[in-house]
Amino acid sequence: MSEDRLDVRKTYKLLINGAFPRSESGRSYEVTTTKGEFVANVAQGSRKDVRDAVVAARAAQAKWWAQSAYGRGQVIYRLAEMAESRRDELAEHVRLCEGLSPKKAQARVSRAIDRVVWYAGWTDKIAQILGSSNPVAGPFFNFSVPVPSGVVGVVADQDSSLEAFVDAVLAPIAVGNTVVAIASEKRPTPAALLGEMTATSDFPGGVLNIVTGFTGEVAPTLAAHEDVDGIDLGGVDEDFANDLAHSAAGSIKRVLRPSPTDEASLRRLRAFVETSTVWHTIGQ
Amino acid sequence: MSDELTNSRLGEMAYDPAPESAAIARLKPSYGLFIDGEFTDPSSHAAFVTLNPANEEPLASVAQASSADVDQAVAAARRAYDTVWSKTTGAERSKYLFRIARLIQERSRELAVVETLDNGKPIRESRDIDIPLAAAHFFYYAGWADKLDYAGYGPDPKPLGVAGQIIPWNFPLLMAAWKLAPALAAGNTCVLKPAETTPLSALVLAEILQQAELPPGVVNIVTGDGTTGAALVDHPGVDKIAFTGSTEVGRRIQQRVATSHKHLTLELGGKGANIVFEDAPIDEMIEGIIDGIFFNQGHVCCAGSRLLVQESVADDVLRRLIRRVDQLRVGDPLDKNTDVGAINSAAQLARIKELTAYGEEEGATRYTSTCALPDKGYWFAPTVFADVAQSHRIAREEIFGPVLSVLTFRTPEEAVAKANNTNYGLACGVWSEKGSRTLWVAERLRAGVIWANTYNRFDPTSPFGGVRESGFGREGGRHGLEAYLNV
Amino acid sequence: MSTSPLRLVTSDAREVQLPSGSTLPAVESESQLRGLLAGLSGVDAVGAEARAAKLATRSLKKTTKLAALDLAISMVDLTTLEGADTPGRVTSLCTKALHPDPSDASVPSVAAVCVYPDLVAHARHVLGTSSVKVAAVATSFPSGRASLNVKLLDVREAVTAGADEIDMVIDRGAFLSGRLGQVFDEVVAVKEACDGAPLKVILETGELVTYDNVRRASWIAMLAGADFIKTSTGKVSVSSTLPAALVMLEAVRDFAEATGALVGVKVAGGIRSSKDALRYLVVVNETTGSAWLTPDRFRFGASSLLNDLLMQRLKQRSGAYVRADEFSGD
């Protein structure tokens, strides 16, 4: 950045239904580096923003799933291309938010982008890995296919601002879900940047929605929302996760409490997948 | 020609009673808990009586397990897990399961009669469906026990430990098989809690486990009411809870388990839509609707309790359906010609009556079979409601009885929208001779199981389970192992 | 509680409902025939077989069984259709038909004897004025591979010789190659040649193979005026099966409701045991009902079945199993 010019700062906004609104509450909050230096003002999402995001995700889900698996892979791969072209910006924010050296931040961004590519390749494999043809004892063709749970809520990891976020949101998206993610409260800008990139990588509006803000305020709304089919509680401590899991049980949600070994794993891909089994008679 | 103008009456040739003998059940006057390989008295010596719902006669006295008894059972399961079962090779576990499967086959007639006496289901169903499928389930998972490396969950997948399993009263032995077989194949030990009103076949299964010389404590069976189940759910020594039952109870279990690290699978209620297109194979479709809702008195979580019929054929389908409903033979469950047996309990009968009363109140048109019902026991005549609206309670709530709600649709899209307009998502049926449309519909139905041109078919190789408020996890097939592996 | 339309199922719900007056549609062209057939529902083979298998588990006991055995006896078309048939063989058959169990007068006669046309006169002579009918297989039975003129002559000669009933075969080749009008026209022509004698139309379901074909062929025959539709000649490897009979019974039921005409069904070929026969009666009972539980509308084309029915009948009455030699081997 040139010394002799006042830089233009960006307000980091929410991502809902492909648009970037400020919070309906009009609030924002200050994000700082680990040392307390100002990074940006970020929209402070509200319960109503979560509600709007869920509506958008629900509306987008059928269309996202109706795309071919090949097409979903193309879209996700396009995100990797976008991220690569803006990797310095991502690395700068990972560095600021996570308090890392530029080199380490770059390495994390590399891993995160490679992770995006990994998920892009899964979209048209998962049915063959998780599906099956079932040899029932009768004149029926019987097959099982993995189908998405629907709308998945993600309470993203608080520390790993980009890598863990990529795992948490792209695993469900790759298998056909749409996502409402609550970004890391103190480190939200890398996630917000990734959200911006989806807008230029053919992601249909509503497939990925990101709410920044105070996790303690918005996560309970997401966990209790009846139109959310599953929730990933990776970003809250155990006691809070227990509360959210209890509340998620109200509508029999699928609950993922990921462990560190779950990153880039089949377990993550399986977490928000339902098995649908079809029987059809075989006869002349 | 004059005689030709008389309508022909279906089922005019009456069938004399053809009852299976109740003595085949060889019931004992009382049964204890099955803990650590032995039948034991409960610590409190409390017991309850299980009735024959077809005549309200007592069948046997059964132990009521307290939380102390559950504690004993979990401790036995833990001991067996630590000292024996986790050290038993997959190949050996496999052979135990094969043994159990064979023993079920050998005692199938006895088990069928026990099941029919305790549950009220027709002997034709327990004989031809419940018991053979239970044996088949053990056969299927027997073969998995030494092949877990190939199940798609990575090399050497580990069991979870002690599984607490709570099963319903609608398919008592079959549900026990669905729970125990994959759990044991995966290397877990089990504490099984049968339903309060149908504990007997599980206790015969306990005898079979003894005959199979399954090591003590690998399977423990605790009979009792809801408090027994709650004690099992809350027990800190349990690593996994598998529950089949109502959504209401499932929700409470998920809430209780939320604050622990117990693994959980739930197989809950449903309000399955049976979708009939105008090009459906009509005779087989009518039979499919009948099977869909009157199989097992409609006490089936995946019952096709909502009939969605294309408007263009609705009148014809309804007329043929009513004709067929009136032909159903309702009565003595032990009679080999009975199609529809007894409602399992007074409580369930009251629930069915309550919801059907709402159906009338809300303005649906009620057709009830003219069949005669026995004087004693719990009975409900097969019933069809026509002119049902999406908003009616009988279109939204699970009745769990022989009651069908008929709605209509105009286009495939409307059919899918109506089918999916429910919090449940267990099973649906699609009837059409047009393959491409059937697959189009199947792809869009939010349900774990979709039957095309058939209904209520089950097989151990075929994953079964729901989405949304019908629960999560699958039973059956390779997928069914996941519920009992730490993967 | 206010209750609105509470319509209990009425007592006629369980009936095959006939329209008032016959409304048999006149078929005037092949395209019209095709249109009628196109309106028929398909048959799901798995479902049809499952339904038949389920009905086969019905258990008939005591008085039901006794009544059903007697009914089955009265429905038998006692059949001999061999190249080696002689007047002597036909004489024994007719004698047996009249008095299946000479030691028990309560045993009913069978419905008919079924023979080749050249033996009709002899059978007629032996049976005299009894109630037992003479049925003749005509139309170049069993293949039907002859010109229409030959087939009609076959029929006329049988009728002239005293046949009460004619069992014809459809031209399966024409059916399978799509010449449905030809199949229809042949049945119409044969019906006319029958000169009032009831006509049974053999579909040869084993050669039609699919249940959709069985249903369509049933309707062609019925529209053309068949009095009975019949499963098989007994001369091909697949004869009558329970599901094929079920599909045919569904066709006659629906035809009755559509037209008011009650067409009979004859199952033939491979039915040897009482158990099999009773299974068919159960399917009749639960598919078409009371109006078909009579020899006027349901028949078994069989030979050895009769003795098994007699043995079961005796066993049912005496309680002891019976040796085969208890009854004549005719």
C-alpha cells in the first residue's frame, strides 16, 4: 500500500442469498489482530439475519442438488481458482487474524485452497463410495444413494479462520447441502473473503450463506431453527455445544461435533448425508 | 339372463377357522431378566403382566427392571466386552451369529406363535415375514463380522463398546434382530430393552442365545416400562443408544444424550405417502395400498398412511380400494386366514379412536369395513378417510393404526410437494408404469425408503431408516454397520 | 362432537357391481380395438405373483374344505386329448364323469368331458341326456395353425356331432405379431360357427408370456363374444399358473362391471392336486366372488385332478388317508 495515499477500507458484510447485506440490525463490530490492532469493522449479524440466511439456504437447496454432480464440482473448483488469484489477500487476513508470520499464513492458504480442490473432486465420487446396489432376496432392483440432509448450519471453528472453515462448509456443500455458517467471531475476515469469492465463482445464491457476529448470540438461533436439518458444532466449547445439541434435538437434527482428525475426511462428507433406498419391481 | 344381473359378492365362500395352536408357544408362567447369560429375578422382585391383545387374557408375568437392574446389565455387558467379546475374533463372532440365525429358523414356528400371542399380529405375517426376516438378519450380519475391513470405513474399524438398544412393540423379534445382529457383528456388547407390551419373543431369543452358547453378558435383556428405558439411556456406562419408537420419545432421548458423548441412532415415526399415478398397474397398486396401511394393523412406522392419488383416477381407485378393504378378514390373529389382527394395546386403541374422531370432526368422509369385531380384546376395523385435506390432523399425525387418509393431486410436482409436506421422512411409495417419472419422483421425495410399484418390503441387505423427524442412521445393509462402529 | 359425512361401507361395497343392461361395446375396427386395449391398466408381474402367492396361503378346513372339494369336482372338464384316444378310452372317461365315485351317490358329476372333435359323437352317445356336457377342442387344437376355413369346419363338425361346448385356441402368432384384429375376427367367426354352443377361448398364456398380454388377450376374447376364457391347451411347457388365472379373473371382473356380461374362466393344464384346485377357488372367491363359484363360470380342465379330489374328499370324511387304488384310474 502506498504511503502517500489514504487507503480505502472495506466493510465486511454478511453473505445471504448471494448478496452482501449489512446486518438487518445495522450493527457492526470491530475485529482486531491478536495484538489488538484494528483490522476491520465487520457486520454483526442478528437472529433475524440467521433466519433470512436459512430461508435463502432452503430455497437454494433443491436447485443446488438438482445440478449435476459434475456441475457442482466445476463450481467448487472455480472457487479454488478465485481463491488462488486472491491468495495474497487471504493470506494477509489469515496473518492478521491468526497472528502468524507471512510465510505460515501463505502455507495455510495453500492448504485451504488445496482442500477446496479436494472437495471439488468429491462431488461426483461420493455416490459411488457411499451408495450401493443391494441384493435383496426377491424380484426387486434395490439401490441406495447418498442424498443431502438439506440445510446445514455450521458454527465454524474459532481459531482456524480459513482452513477449518473450508472443511466445515465445503464438505456439506460438496454432497449437495446448502449451508448457513457462523464465521469465527474474532477471526471472521478470511471466511468473509471466501464468501466474496463464491460470488464470482458461479455459486448459486443461497448455497453458502455466512453470518458474522457474536457466536453466543446467533448460534442458538441456528441450532434451534426447525428448518435446519443438521448442525456442525465445531466452533463452540463443550458446555455450549451440549446446550446447542440439546436444542438441535428439538427437530431431530443431525449433529456433528467434529474432532481434529475429521478435517478432509470421509466422516465429514458422511456427516450430513442421508441414505435413500429405492426398491423397484423387476418383471416382464 | 336374469341371474346375471345379480351382483357378485366377493369372499362369499366363508373359511372355517384355521387356527394355529397357542400351545406351540410353550410359554412359561413368568420370565426374569436376562443378565450375564442367566435369567435372574429383578432386585425389587417387581413384575408386570403381558396380555394377549386379542382377548385381554394374561400370557405371562415379566420382570420389571429397575435402574439397579439396568446397572447390573450394563456392568455385565461392559465386563463381557472387556474380557471376552473384544478379544473374540471376527470369524468367531460370525459363527455365533450364524448359530443364532439357525436356532431362530429351528424354533420359527414357536416364535411365530409367541409373537402373534403377545403382539396381536396375524400368524400369517409373523410366520411368513417377522420370523424369517429376523433369521435372515442374523445370517446377513453374521457374514460381516469378519469382513469389517471391507465395509468402507477404513482398515480395522473399532466397535463402540456397550450398546443400549430400545425397541418397539410392532415387530418385537424383528426389531431385536435389527438391533442385535449388526451390533454383535461389529463387536459391541448389548443391553436390549424390549417394549413393555411385547417382551416375550425377546425372552425366547434369550433362550436361543443360551443354546447358542453366546458368552454371558454379550447380550443382556431387561424388560420393563419407560423408566427402564430411561435408566438405560441415562446410564453413563453405555457408549451407544439405538432407539426405535415414536418421534416424541426419540426427541427426548436425543435431548438427554446431547450432553454426553454417547453415539445415537434413531428410527422414529412416519407419515408415508403412497403416490398413485393414473397409469399405475391398478390391481397390484390396490394390493400395495392395502399392504401399505393394513399390514400389521398399520402399526408400522413406514406405513403408507397417506394415499395421494391422481385426480383423474381417484374415484375408480377409491371404489376399488373400499371394495378391497371390506374384504379384509379381521379377527383371531392365530387363524391362518386372518388378514388384520388385534390392536396391540388399549392405549394404542384409544389413540387411534381419538385421531379418527378428529378425522370425522374435520370433515373427512369415513369408510369403515363392515367386518364383525370380536367382543373381547382391542380391535379397530380397517378404515379409509376420503376427502382429506393437507391440514387435517389425520393427514399430518401418525395414527399408527389401520387408518388410511386419501388425498388427491393433479401433477407429479404437486404429488411430490404434498408427499414432502410433513416433518417426517421415512418411506414413500410410487405407483406408475412409467419408469422415468417414477425415478423423477423418487429423486425428489424426502424419504429414506422409496418403494416403486411395491410397498412395505424389507430385506437385511437393504438400508432402512428415515430423514428429518423420522430419525437418523440406517439399519440393514453395509450402511447398518456404521451405527455400531467408531467411524 | 359434530360429525359430518360418516359413510360406513355399505353392504354392497364388496360386490362386483354390474351395470343395468348389457353394454357390450361393438368393435368395428382394429383401431377401435386397439383404443379399448390401450385403456387397460398394465400388470406388474411381481405384484400379481405376490398376490397369488398370498392367496395360496389360505387354509381351507372342515366344512369349507368339503364344500370346496365338491364344488371343484363339479367344475371339472374331464379331459383326454391324446393321439392314442379311442372310443373305449372315451367310454371309461364318460362313465367316470357321470359317477366319479360309484360308491358314493353324494359325489357330484363333473361339468363336462373334453375330447377331440372326432370323438364327440361317441362321448355324446355314452353321456346320453345326462347333465354332463361334451366339450370339444376345435380350431386345429392345440397350435391353431390352420386356415380360418379349416378351423370353422372343425368347429361346425364338432357342433353337428353333438358338442355342447367348444374350446378354441386363439392365433398366438397373430397376437404376438400385432394382428389383434385378426385374433378378434377369428373369435367372432368361431362364435358364430358354434351356433349357440358356449365358446371357451384358449389364450395359451404360456405362449403369451407376459401378464400384460394375458390381460389384453382376455379382453379381445371377451369383446369378441367368448363365454369362457381359458388359460391353456395343456400342450406347452407352461400351462395354467395361479397368477395368470388371477389376471384373467381380474379381467372378467372388470369386464362384467364395464359391460354387464359375466364371462367364465377355465384353468387347464398341470392342475393335478386338490391343493392346487382349492387355491384356484380361493382366487375366484376373492377376485370375482360368488357368481363365479359355479360350474357355469369356472372350470378345471384336468384328468388326474379328479381322483385326487375324490381321495381328499374321502380322507376329509373318514379322517384316514386313502390309497390311490380306491378310485378307478380313468
